Amino acid sequence: MQLFTDINSFIEFVESRKRFSKKVSLENMEYFVSLFDHPENKFKSIHVTGTNGKGSTVSYLKNIYLKNGYNVATFTSPYVIKFNERITYNNEYISDEDLLKYGNMILSKYDYIENSGYELPGFFEFITLLAFLYFADLNIDIAIIEVGIGGRLDATNVITPIASVITSVGMDHTEQLGSTKELILNEKLGIVKKGIPLFTAVKEDALINQMREKCFSTLSDFIKVDYENLKIKKMDLDSSIFSYKGFNDLKIKLPGMHQIENSILAIEVINFLNKKSNLRVSCELLYEGLISTTWPGRLECVSNNPLIYIDGGHNIDCIKRVCEFVNNLNFNHKRVIISISNDKDKKSMIDLLDHTFNELIFTKYTYKRSASSNELFDLSNSSNKIIIKDIDDVIDYCFNNQCEFTLFIGSLYLISEIRPLILNYKKN
């Protein structure tokens, strides 16, 4: 297999790998890590899955541990700004040089893999293995690893973490995970290992009972967010201030009730590991870690004049939580720009946006998964809707036809595409 010297050619190669394949076991991934003397066993980790909230929860955990002086690695997906952001060490993206170094290390085994009768790594297997190889060579105190899809058969599930986390359970990726929340949760519960504690922010009693049964069978501690001990003092676009258990006047910058839930889930993990591991966290630095947490593309302000936010919400649960928050904002004119992937529940998502915003603009991002703007337009019952197919024209329209509040939403592909365009537009 030819090795790479150019980072753009390498990323293009990785992105072209097969994305989804029907899996029945982790045999392939277990074989890949065995070829490199099991790099996944050479660092401590926290494993995070969930339909929504994974990335934000990872970010809260990361920033709290960073503020306490620990060396912290993260593996997340997908990316918003740059391919390298999937893999970080102490808040720095993996360098192009290290991407090439560890990528070529994997490619050097391709002939051996093929001769052994195994399939070559797919896209997610490749970047997961690359991250593990990179982390194994670093002086890491904790790596926070985000599941790609599901959990049980996800490439990341070859690790044995010190904590497992399920942020939420919703209806997404149903073709791969199942048609009910219970089936989807069963896939996510596949990350629970014997004796390893499980943490969750899920509220539904039936799902809580399903998790409790799993933890009973694996002799694992089960810790859920205690919503009765949550008291919210303030929640707006600027920040949220709240108290949880013994912590008073906690403050986060990421907007929305869902972000409060993600942050207190992180607190539960931190508290438990404070007592059960050598990862000691001070109360004061926990506060600092929370307030310092940002996450691109999650109700992120990209312009103050006009006021423009972007959000990568791409399933019905995401859209519902964002709409609940936006409904409480004191704006008369609320505009939304929408682009959604073909495989999503487009009608349900648009119905929610119809009832929340009084101006809707339908567009199309350039990646092949995008639904047509005409199809999305036809699904809307709004009396104030238009189609602007070109992304650049949409941005130009928003800056020249200002309203009180504008939101781009519907897909992380959309957010990844328009975020740099808006930021550059402001400079010109």
C-alpha cells in the first residue's frame, strides 16, 4: 500500500473509506488493535455514548480535568472546523504530521491484513485506530472517547474504560440501531463492561430500569442525574446559572436546558471518579472548567450584528430541545435556515421549526446526503417560507435582510460548511 506525504491526499483517502457496513461483531477491530500490541490498553479512558449531547459532555469533562492540570485526550466525531479536531491532546488538534505518521503506520499493515483474510479498516475503524495509536504514545492521564454510532458494535468499544456514560436516548440511526428507544438503548448499553460504573442523564423510567438491569447483570454501579436537586436561576443566550446538589451558582456559556443536563452529567462522573480514582478535582476548578467550555456548532453565536446562531441539531430530539429554548427567547422576528440529510425524519423536524420560527429559508449543503431544498420546502406548512439554494446567497440574504434572531440548523454538514463562510463574511 502506498504511503502518504501530503495531508490533503491522506484525508481524502480516509474520507473515501466505507462509512457503514453491517457488523455482527468487533472481530475486525479487535484484530486491528492486536496488530499494534493493543494501544487501547495503554491509557485510562471514559467512554461516552448517547443520541445527543455526547460532544458537549466530552467537552465539559475535558475542560474540568484540564483546569485541574491533567493531560487530557479526546476522540470525537464528526468535525465542524477541521478534520484534525476529531483527535485532541490538551486542547490541541492532532498535527498534520502526526496524522500522516500514524495513518501511514496503519497503511503499512494493509498487505498483511489482506493476506490474513480480514477486511481492510472502514472509515471509522481507521480513524479510531489512528487515535488509539497516537494516545498510546502520549503521557495521558485520561482519554475521553466518544462513540461513533450506537455502542455495542462501535469501533471504540474495544476499550475498557474507568467509566461509561450514556447522555441521552432518542430516535436516530434507526436503520443501524433499531426502531424503538429500547432497542437503541440496548445497543448503547453494549459499552457497559463488568464492574465499570455507568452514568446517565436519561429521564424516562422504562429506560432507566433497562439500564439498571444491565448494571445489575454486570455488577456495575449505576449513577443517574438527580433532577430534583437541580435549581435553575437563569437561562438565556448569554449563559445559564444553576445549582446542583452541593454546587451553588454553577455557570455555563453553552445555551439551553440540554446543556445544563450535559454539564451536571459531567459533574456526576467527576464526583464519582474523585472518590474512586486518582483523578482528583477541586471544587473551584470544577467551576472554572464548566464556564470555560465551548463547543463549535452547538447554539454557537457566529455574528452579533446581525444576531446569527448555528446549531448542528440533526434529529428530532435535537430540534425539539433547541425549539424549546428558542420559544422562551424574547424576540418577535425569528428566522431559521434549514438543510437536512435525506435519511432523517424531515417532516417531524420541519413541523417543530414551523411552530417556532416566523420565517423559514430552505437551502442545501453541498455534501451528497443533503435533501433537496424543494422537498423540504414542500414539507413545511409555514406561510412565510422561501428557497435559497446557494449557501453564499443565503448568508448574503441574512446580512442584508436583518432580523432579531437567525438560526442555521438541520445538519452538522450544513454547520461545517457555513460556519467559516459566515465568519469570513464578517471580516470583508
